[in-house]
Amino acid sequence: MPRCGGFEILVWTRRQKAWRDLKIVMLSGSDEPRDRKRAADLGANGYLVKPAEADSLGRLVAARSEEHTSELQSRGLISYA
């Protein structure tokens, strides 16, 4: 990203009240453990290394979506009758 890196965008997004609960998956060219830890520490909900397989991305997004739905249900914000 030419002007701003993924970590900076992650930090900015987490500071925005309206987007605080947004699920974020980092897609990075780095497989360094320190980068994975930094992403988790800054609030990323997942981390994949490029080139990521479509199946891996799909499974991760589906899992985070299910977690988010369960979270919303437990907070009484959505219900399925």
C-alpha cells in the first residue's frame, strides 16, 4: 500500500467508534511471527499470508462471520425466530 500500511489502517479502524466491531482479516506478504503477533495485538481477527488460497480465506471469513453473528445474538441485537 503506497501511502499507508495495513497496521496503520488497522489501528485507525479500531479507533473509530462506528467501526470498532468490524471483523478484520490481515492479508500480508510477511509470515514473520512478530507480524502475526502485532496484528493480533492491534485487534486483527485473522491473518493470512499471500498468496492465500481461496479456500483458506473463505473458511476464515465464514468462521469470523459465525462468531460475529453469535456475538450479536448474545447481545440481543439480532434474533432468528
